[in-house]
Amino acid sequence: MLVLQFVPQADLAVREMRRVTRPGGTVAAATWDTRGGFVALRMFYDAAAMLDQNGCRARAAAYTRPMSRPGDLASAWRDAGLADVVEDTLTIRMEFASFADFWAPSEGKEGPVAEYVGTLGADAKARLRDVVRLAYLDGEADGARSYAATAWVVKGRGRVQRIWVSGQKDFFGCVMVVGVREMAGHLMPGCGERAYCTQQSQADRPRRTIGFLTGYFARPT
Ligand SMILES: C[S@@+](CC[C@H](N)C(=O)[O-])C[C@H]1O[C@@H](n2cnc3c(N)ncnc32)[C@H](O)[C@@H]1O
């Protein structure tokens, strides 16, 4: 949740999310719509950009992150091979008790806003704080404010390929899959080698077959 924008190779992260999800399972994520849907952030960055070239660069970086623009998440989900991809938005309200409450995270340790403020000297920081405060107050007394914040949300399903296999179950319960070693390993994670070897040893010393195994099995593509 709200992390992919900060991950350097987000496309790899999405593929890994898909890989570790069971076949047919849902992969979902949310990222802030920083440019178009995050009022509190806009108040901060527009003030910073007006006062300082580095503030202008910080704003540009914040509003052009991967996975933050319309359609970005859906494209990444499709590129990762996910099916039935749906992108939408969710809006929450961010509630602040006072300007001090609003400003406090800017002087914290985490996130791009705090990082940028950390680069400012005392005077520049005070100037920025004063301008953001004017935007917060809007000519009224200090007090509670409520700002909308919208996130892009996306979901998609891992694809499923159904494969037909036929095999035999031996006396020891080991399945001799008629097929390649990789297929045997896929059907019985960790047992691919064993199933394959059993198939090999069958020629030298046949084992007693006690049952057949046939059917469709789902596997991720
Ligand atoms: C906006 S916060 C979201 C926190 C929490 N997931 C939530 O939904 O409330 C962004 C989070 O991304 C984490 N983060 C930043 N860069 C990251 C990276 N490269 N890999 C993993 N997490 C990262 C930060 O530590 C921070 O906790």
C-alpha cells in the first residue's frame, strides 16, 4: 500500500508480487495520485517551488514518479502478465487539528517532503513554513482542516494455465509423472527430482504400481 512509487524498479516488484501469488489469486496495490489528487501535498510543493529552484525540482520529482499517473498502475499490471486488470481511485479525508499538526511530518525523518525540508537552512525553512501556513489558514483562525487525498488503486489476477498430466503412484506414494522433470517438480514442489528419478529407476527395478494419477492441474503461466 502506497509504496510502489518509491521502489526503484517498480516493474520488477510487480512481477515478483505476481510470482508469489497463487494461480488465479488477486494482486492489488494503491499509490497516491500525487499530482492531481493530494491537496495537502500540493499546498506544500507549490509553496516550496515558488520559493526555491530546488523546491521546484522536488515538486517535479514528486509529481512524475512511476505508478502515480492515470493508467500507470493498469499498464504495469498488464505488462506483468496479470489478467482482468481494473484501475480505479479511492478518496479519503486527511484531518488535521491545527497547522502545527499539518506541518509536523514535514520536519520528520521519513518521506520526500521531510527529505526536502531537511536540506533547508533555518531561514529558508521558516520562510517555507510561513507560506504553507498562509495556505493552511486561508485567512481564518488556526484550527481543524480536512483535505481530500486520492489514491490510484489497481487489481488483477494471476493467470492460470491448465495442463493435462498422466502418471502412476508407486508403493511408496511417489508419483511418477509422465512428462518432464520440471512438470513433476511443479506439481509436487520440492519433489521434482524424486519423481523424475523414480521414473528413471523404473527401467532397472520396477516398483509396484498401486494407482494412477490423471487429471488437469492448474499452474501459473
Ligand atoms: C506513504 S508510506 C506508506 C506506509 C504504509 N504502507 C501505509 O499504507 O500506510 C510509504 C512507505 O514506503 C516505504 N518505502 C520507501 N521506499 C521503499 C523501497 N524502496 N522499498 C520498500 N519500501 C519503501 C517507506 O518506508 C514508507 O513506509
